[in-house]
Amino acid sequence: MKTANQVLLDKIKDYVFRKMETVDAGHDISHIKRVLSNAQLINEREKGNAFLIEAGVLLHDITDEKLFNKEQAEKELIIFLQENEVYEDTIQLLLSIINAVSFGSEFDKSVKLSLEQKVVRDADRLDAIGAIGIARAFHYGGGKNRELFNEDIPPQTYQSTKEYRKSTSPTINHFYEKLLLLKDRMETETGKKMAQQRHEYMLGFLQQFYTEINTKGFSLE
């Protein structure tokens, strides 16, 4: 017989899968499944609350402003959780996990993350680097009709979430503006170890990319 948490997770999964049916391939159900696999692997060593981590992963993109109206999506999520008799404290914990995942949330350096926030954030970031991360970056850039590369447009350093969200720079710049930064911003020791190989794979990809377009490009340092 399933526990109450397992029943709730099944309901959350159904809710999320319905909501995510129309999003782009970089944030679809396969992304959620990969992040969940990453989170479970990380948590085998980190020992966080397994229920909060799985629920947090399932819900981590459900209020993403790139995909939905954030305010409306959050209201709908709260109503859904309340209808399923989730305690208010648990609802707030889940919202805190969801809101801590975004790269843009890092601009607020004053927030101290819980172990569950760290595990979910690392799991999501692992899916943003390596071969999968490269594929997702170009998929997203193509959807926004961005240039692949422009040597006259250097990578930027962003000072706020607003600046980061407004960026329209070429996809290759995204490696320097975010993807190559993630290895050193992983929150758990397990996440750091898992990120290393994916980081090196991206460096190799960039080297090959510059070789093929016959330009020195940007420094890999």
C-alpha cells in the first residue's frame, strides 16, 4: 500500500505532466525526469528529505516565468496543493525550493539555502551542462531566433535578474554567461563531482566549434 506521500507525489506528477504538455523540448517532461534522476543520485549521499526533493523537482519549472505567467501559475499551484490537503508549512517549503532553482535567483546572495534547495538546484543545473546542456542551449536559442555566434558581441556580466532575463546575445555567449559558471556554483559536494566531466565536455565542444568556424573566438579561461 502506498504511503500518503507517495499518493501525493502521484497527484503532483499528474498535475505537472498536464501543465507541461505544451512547453518547449528543453523544459518538457524528459527534462523533469532527468533532473529527478540527478536529484535522487545526489541525495543518495547528501541525505535530504526525499519527499521534498522529489516534489520540488517535479514542480521546479511549474512557475518558471520563461514558460508561464509566474504569478498566475503560483496561485494555481497553491490552490492545487491546498485542495490536496498539503500543510501550509509544506507548501511554503515547496515554493522556496522552486524559487531557489533559477539561475537568476543567485543575484540575491543573502539567501541561505536548505539542503533540499541545494539538491534540487544542483540536479537542475546538471541538466544545463554537458551534452544535454549544449543541446538545450541551442534549442532555446533557435526558438528565440538568436545568432549561433558573433565575434563582435562579447559575453556580458549581469548584475541583476532583470538584466539576465533581457539578454538576447548569441547562443555561444550563453556558455560564458551561465553554463561554464555552473561547475563552481554547485551547492553539494556530490553535485560538484558530477559537474566536472560535463564541464570539461563543454570546453571540448567550444574548442571544436572555434576550430570549425576558423576563428580564435573567446578565451576558454
